[in-house]
Amino acid sequence: MSLEVLPVWTSEPGSMANETAIMRWPRIVQDIVKDVTETCSQLSSQDEKSEGQMICRDLELLHKEITTNERLSLLPQDERLSDVEDWNAQLGEIKGCSWLAAPWLFTECYLYKRVQAIFVLTDTHIWRSYDYFKRQKDSTFARSSAAVEELAARFLNMVKEKDAFTAETNADAQRLLFTEMVEIALWGNATDLSMLGPLSVEDLQSLQGRESIAKSRRNIVDDDLDDVWRFLSRHPRANIDIVLDNAGFEFFTDMLLATYLLEMKIASSIRMHVKDFPWFVSDVIPSDIPSLFSHLKSTEIFPRHRQEIDQLVTRMENQLSSGAIQVQQHPFWTTGHTYHDMSSHAKDLFEDLKGRDLVITKGDLNYRKLTRDGLWPHTTPFENAIGPMGRGSGINIMALRTNKADVVVGIETEEKVAELHKEAPNCAWTRNGRYAVISFNEGRLPN
């Protein structure tokens, strides 16, 4: 299939792209203004306050640009701002496009780059390094306290039974547990854990446990999880990368997954890829990692199951300090490029990922970038939609994503697509976050 598939544009009436550009983008900018205003009220330095007020004025101008549908402007040439030439070259390729008539994915990335530029081009350190989404990330994580406490207790219970899970006679239990842990990471935006089992050998192998897992997989419309398990069974002690999505509860579940993979010796090393600067509101940046542990250690935020949470935090911190879990950054993750461009625009990253046994991408944005945010027929095979990252690329990819945008591929038949449209009309199954994909492609051909 040709890779010249049309991207989703913000000008398409009734599309999620159009709704996002008209409603969500202005609100995001306005929320940043409110956050900066609140921070200014707490500052004692008049210079820092004045600069904060100037930031607010620049943000208001950006807000006006979006709401009045102005043309996308070039980024300023300034050594403090990275990748300007690349961004401006891409803007040149879509010259004349405006906020409400442009490729959705690129323009959304451009929005966050424009916001970053406003902060980076200031004179005081407090604003240059400021995380304007931190309050939102922190408050969202605090609201998930019950789910965190429950998962910590259940995970430690599983660890106590580790020997039972690793015995050859319990191979099926290992597979079921793997399914359960990946699903926790998949649905990491949600905090309703009622559909998940208790992570014990006995219950996972029971009829009720099996039925619970089967029920939870019903809304996974492209489900390659069994293929992933077979792949990892052939590659024990794998070197695995996780391209992270959201901070807070989702990042907690990612750390839980990484700790599980290491504890069960499915992986020997885990690398987690974070963003360089605040990105798509809630993406993980370096400062979110110590923030996670600071929150987990708070008896005010997480008052229950303290013994289990403390034990889990110790395990996670030990994995980080030992180097079993490493945190990495690369500027490519915060560009306007899709992953189809990785081999040409970030060859070092592309070659590096080829050396890993499995790359797990988390969330909607990574999926959209993998598939070029294209209007593929829903029955397009995942390996086709990811183009240069697909078969023969040398990169093995598992995409975990709850559906929150128009692009969804890998659906087996047109009949299944029709069923989904009937079950969730108006493309709701591609947008409402209640359906998901676990898409896998083995891009490294077997020897």
C-alpha cells in the first residue's frame, strides 16, 4: 500500500482534529496563562513577576492567533531555542497553512513548540525551566490515590509468589500475569481497576480469573498481545525500551510494568524515553521522575497501604540506581516529525532502537506518530501503516494505546469495523478512550 496516505487536517468539519483546534488548543493556552498568573502571585522578585506578566501577554497573543485562525508563523532564530531550522523547514513545506486549516499532528506539535519558545526566550531561570503543566499533573495523580494504593498492595502480593510464577509448571499463569500487567499499563489513563484480577497464581488460573481477563480484552480492537508473549518467550532477559506518554498515574503503571519485567526476568534492562520539555500537557519530562517518588512517599497523598507502597518505592528506586532502569532523552521526540522520518532525521536514535529487543510505545501521540496520523482504512495492517518502522526495519514494536484520535488500523475485517461503528456510532470507538489497541510488529527478521 502506498505511504502517500492523507493526514488528518484541522479543517475537516466534524473531525476530532477540527474540534481539538477550535476548542481544546485555546483552552490549553488559557490554562497556562492561569498557571503562570498563580505562580506570579507567589513570587517575591519583581523582575520574575514582570517577566511572568510578559509571558502571559505573549500567551494571550498566541491564543488570539489560534482563535482568529492566523497563518502559522516561523519560529524566531535564537540559539536558546533548539531545532529552529528544522521546524521552519517543515513550516515552509506547508506555507500558507493556518491554525484551522493545517495537518493536525504537525500543528499540535507546533503549538507546544511555540509555547516552549515563549518560556525559553526569557531572561530568568525560573521561567526558562518552568513546567507550566506541573500543577495539573500533580493534582491528577493525587486523585488516583486509591488506585495506586490498591496496585501497590496487589503487586507486592504477586512478588511474594514469584517462585510459583517462574516454575515451568505454571507457564500458563506466567502468560496470564503478563497479560494482566500489560493491560494495567495500557489502561493507565483510567483508575477503575475493578475489571482486573488480584495478581495471584490461584486466582489467575481460576475460571473467574480467566473470564475477568477475557472481559477486559473485549475492547482491545487490535490485540496482538499473545504474539508479544510468544516473542518474549523466545527472547528471555530482553533489553526493552518504553517510549513514555503521560506522567502521574500512567507513569506509575509504566514503572510497575518495568519493575515486573525485571523481577520476573523477562527483561534484563529497561530504558525509558522522556520528553525534553513540557509536551502535550501531561507527557513525562525528567523532573516528573523525582516528583513521582516524592508523591508516593507522601503519607498525606497516599495514607493507606504505606508498608506496601514504601516497599514498592524502594524496589523501583533500586532498579533506577542500579541502572537496570535507565532514563533517556532525545530531541526527536519533541519535533514535528512522525516516526516515518526517524531513519532520516534521527538516524542515531533509529540505529539505537534497532539494537533493542523490543520497543514499547505508550499512548495516543506515539501511535499517531507511528502511523503518520494518516486516514488509513481501518483494516490496514499495522506493519503497513508504520511504514519505515515496519517489517524489515530491524525494530520490534509494541504499541499500547487507548483510542483518542481518528486513526486506528489493524482491524481484521470490514465486518468487524462495521460492528464497531454500530456499537459506538459516530466513530466513538476511535475517539472516546474506551477502546484500545495492542499492536505488535516484529521488524527484525528472524535469522
